Amino acid sequence: MSEETIKIKTLSEVHAAGEKVDYLFWVGCAGSFDARAQKVTKAFSKIMHHAGISFAILGTEESCTGDPARRAGNEFVFQMLALQNIETLNSYEVKRVVTACPHCFNTLKNEYPALGGQYEVIHHTQLLNELLASNKITVEGGKFAGKKITYHDSCYLGRVNGVYEAPREILEYLDANLVEMKRCRTKGLCCGAGGAQMFKEDEPGDKRINIERAEEALDTDASIVAANCPFCLTMVSDGIKAKEKQDDVMVYDLAELIVQNNNW
């Protein structure tokens, strides 16, 4: 992947210049601070840049959506964070938001309206699919043509919001050989991080969920696991490492696959 410097403006800079952007890119906590998820943030930014989409971020004005707090049962902290974010977004008259995190996507789309935050919110896989369908970006090079790739449905994009086709259609554009896990789509298995589980110890049991999911991915004989969520990236990668298959099977976000294919 070639390194490319892209100047990404904050909404405050855009506002000060009297400009408008197509989207606010909600980066999220993982996309901002987690080293692995930062690679997805960079890849998705490159794609939007190449597609000619104008976007901005909140930068230091962005706080956690409050999703982990609400899932863990702390409604007070959730509402405090949500109201702070809504005040910021409304002050900039934000209309459209795109995010690479299904947890942020679900919270902004489905839970902020009750608190006064009305926005058009899409997940980055939906936007990527739209860009490919409209030829605003193309996938040339065929790096993944015929390659066995399995796709992991994240809970908050799949079962919670019913988005199953857009990510799979991206793999079709890449001409990959999609091999489904035995539990997929509406019967998909959680990676083990959802519902604030990422931030606590496991309950007693015989096996960690991410090990179970990694085994299902390995059973497909795919060389790549495609994901759409920073938590899933971590959990599935850790599961594959636990099975000592990290040199044989790679875990990538769909945005990373597009960037790798196009050598951007």
C-alpha cells in the first residue's frame, strides 16, 4: 500500500471557511486510538479522497457515542455523552454521517433521534458499495480475483440493522470467491465483543466466543476473513492467533481490501 498524504479538515475548519462537505466522517474511539482500527480509518479516508467525496471529521470535538456505557447499563453516562455529541453535531448543522464502526452506526442512527439528533447515517460498507456501483471508484488489478474470502457479519450491522448485501456485493466487485461460514447472515455468530463484552472479563465457560468464530472461519479454508467492525477485527484476529493460523489467514476490513487491490 503506497503512502499518501491526505489533508483531512475538521468541521470547525470547514465551518470557519464557510464551506460545506458531503459527509461528516465519524471516526469513533477505536478508529481514532486503536492501532489496528487506525489502518481502516486511513484506508476509508483514501477511498473517499479518490472518489472525490468531500468529508470532514470532528477531531477533538468528537466524544464516544456512549454505546459501551448504555450496553453496560450506565444510562446516565450514555445520555451525557450523547447530548454532548448532539449539541456539537447540531451546531454544525450536520445532515449526513458515515462511520466505519457498526456500534457508532447503530447508536447514531437508531438511538440519537430520541434525544434530538436527527441525521442520515450510513455505514462505510454501504457507501463503498454505492461508490463501486456508480463507478466513482473501480477495482482494477484483480489482486483478490478467485481468492477464497469468508465474510463475518458483525451483530450491529447484520442482525440489528439488517445490512447483509452491501458488504458481500463489495466482494463480488473484487471478484473474490466468497465462502460462507456455517453461521452467517441472520444466524451469524457474535465475535464476542458486542454488548460491552469488549471491556470486561469473560463469563465462565468451556470456550471463548472468538475462538468458536475463528474455528468456523478456518473451516471454510479461506485465506482472508473480511470484516466491517473494529471490534470484530480484534476478536477474530485474536481467535485465529490462538489457533496459530495467523500466518495463513489474514483479517481485513473491506475498505482495506479495496485499497490493497488498487494499490493506493
